[in-house]
Amino acid sequence: MIRSITRQKSIEEILRLLEGMERVFIVGCGTCTTMAHTGGVAEVEAMKEKMQAAQKVVTGSEVIPVACDNLTEEMVCRFLPAMKESQALLILTCAFGVQTLSRFTDLPVIPALDTLFIGKELGTGHFQEVCTQCGECILGETGGICPVTACHKGLVNGPCGGTNNGKCEVDPNKDCAWTLIYEKLKKEGRLSAMRRFQPAKNYQVEPKPGKILLEIP
């Protein structure tokens, strides 16, 4: 399952962002941040206690089923009275959820989390980045293994000089991405794909902010 992976900001940063705002409404998300244990029911309750310890008034809290879809506006309307009593929304969702919520309220939206990457759950509480959405996918030439994310250095033309016995120089407990790519291409009988030079990555393939209009038949 693919999710937005987040990490809670320090309480010092959160309180700095909330400076001058004494009444807050706390919002969590029932999908990504619940799975990452950064914005589910338990984390919202813990944040409520932190806010009260910091002498903030919590006017209410809610874990929205999905903070970044079309139901967000409906949820905001449902809790609008309690939200209107607050001076800010303290949001424990990914950045997309924060931006979605901001469209449906005039209150300041304060993110309590940092969004790290798009990740796949490998086990309970264990997530691994699988895609940086760089816009120049070379998976067809690397055996379906992305060197931009799997390699600590993001190398796209083979391993660095520090790889040792198939292990990564940065993390000796981790398999070298390019060793994995080599073994995969060898098994597929496509080692020649490694000989193609990959130009330097262009991380601005799509002008920011990205926007594309799909032709729907």
C-alpha cells in the first residue's frame, strides 16, 4: 500500500507557528498519517495534551477519514461551529491534506507534520520510499528498481566507488541499488540496458506547480 509518509514537527516549532493563537482545533487523518502513527486518533489525543500543557485551549478535534479528498469540505462544515471558536487549525495530515483543508476555511492552517516522501508499507510501521515523482522514469532500463530512490546518492549510471560486496557505502546494512539492478537485468537477459548513458536528472520536467490535462475518451 502506497502512502504519504510524515514525521511530527518538534513541539517547539509547532508552538512557534501557533504564536499569538491561543485557541486551536486539531485535525488528523484516517489514512496515511494513521498508518504512519503521526496523525491518527492516538496522536491527535497526544497533541491535545501537549497543547493543553502549553496553555492552549483546544476547542475540538477530529480524525477525518481522508483529509485530501472531496469529502473534506463536508467534514469541515460538520465541525464548523467548534472550528469557528478557534484561532487556527492544527493539522496532523500530509501537506496535501493541509492544502485541501485550507481551501475550505479562512482560519490559519498550521501543519504539525513534515511530509517526507511517497512510501510503501513493508511491515507494521515500516515504510520505504518508492518514488520521488521526478518525471523522468527509467524503470524500464533498470529492471523495475529505481536508482533515484533506492540509491542513497541517487546515481543513475551505475554504482559509486564505495560499494563493497554488494552493500551500500552509506548504509552497510543495505544492498547496493546498482547490485540489485545488475542482478535483476542479468536474470532478465538484459544487461545491455546498463550500457545506455543516462543524462543528468532534470527535476523540472514538468514546470512547477505541475499541471496536466488528460484527454478522456
